[in-house]
Amino acid sequence: DAKTTQPNSMESNEEEPVHLPCNHSTISGTDYIHWYRQLPSQGPEYVIHGLTSNVNNRMASLAIAEDRKSSTLILHRATLRDAAVYYCILNGPDHYGQNFVFGPGTRLSVLP
Amino acid sequence: EAEVAQSPRYKITEKSQAVAFWCDPISGHATLYWYRQILGQGPELLVQFQDESVVDDSQLPKDRFSAERLKGVDSTLKIQPAELGDSAMYLCASSHRVSKNIQYFGAGTRLSVL
């Protein structure tokens, strides 16, 4: 499986934008880029995913580099509820479903 | 909103005892996953079901762990005998046959082996 590299931790102020980076230099042409987050004492939850083009949804935006070797998850206005561990995961298409390999992720702290 | 249900939320057991965890996925989700998460690490896949069939159990310690999904709906993960190193969070997730990119996770069962 292709590997991702994320900073161990990041800090942000409330109501400011947050850019969470992810490097994936060994990504293959068919790998999707997924982001999940895990709030304290909860299971991970889906945030966003994409293949080549930038993606937006109600939670966040995903900016994918032109060479696809890196991506950035953008939270437009951080709230205290966004404090969580954010995981960047790569996976290719699979007949049965996505077999995710989670790394340690980035722990985001949001300061009031 | 539909959720993945897991029980119990917490389980304390002594080593060499048997433990079992239960998961009820979102209705209609064909794919079910069991993950183990050690404190400070990301979840690690133990077993993946498509309907009632196991499609990936390469990371499941088969000498002590077993998983079943007999009718292709709810699932049970069992450990027998439990060891100290099994202390972790056990997470269940499910995904729809069509929207495979989105996995929905339950809140997990936190296991402590004494």
C-alpha cells in the first residue's frame, strides 16, 4: 500500500482556516485520497475524498497537487469541535470495498 | 441518522478469559470491517466481510481471534484466550455496496485485559 506522511500535531485558533498537509509521493494513478477524522472517544468519521480534482463539501475542502504527490485538507473556519486526529489515507479501487491503512494521523488542537 | 451499533462500550477481563464483541452495521450495508486501535495509533484492519463471506482476514491472529457474520447482517468478534497485549479499542465499520469510499464507524468497544 502507498504510504502517507503527515505532521504529528498542529495547532489552530478558533474561527481561523486550517490547512492540514499530507505527502504521498508513491501514490499510484488509481489511488484515491481519503480523509477521516477521529474525535475523542469516538470512531473515525468520513470527511472527504478525491482522485485528481479539488473537492468541496459541507465539512471541508480537499486540494490535490497537480502531480498528486501531496494534498491538503482545508477547514475554512476551525471550531472547538474540529479538535481531532485527522487521517490521510490512500487506497485504490477494490472489488469489495476500500481496505484502509490508517497511519498515526495529525492531532489538531483548536485554541479558543 | 443511521449508525453502526457496537456493544459493549467497555469490557474488562482477565487474561486467558474469553471475550466477545458485537456489531450491527447500518441497514443495507454489505461490507463490514473490524479494526483494532491501540492507544496513540491509527486503526488496523483485522477482518473484512462482504455479506457473510470473509474477504480479508490476513491481519487477524487466527490462533485466538475469530469473527463471524452468519446471516450477512450483524457480526461478532471473539478473542479466546485474551492476552494483556489485546487491550485496545475494537472498532466496527460498514460501507454500502455502491458508496464504497465511505466507511461508517461505530463508537467502539474499549477492552482492558488485566
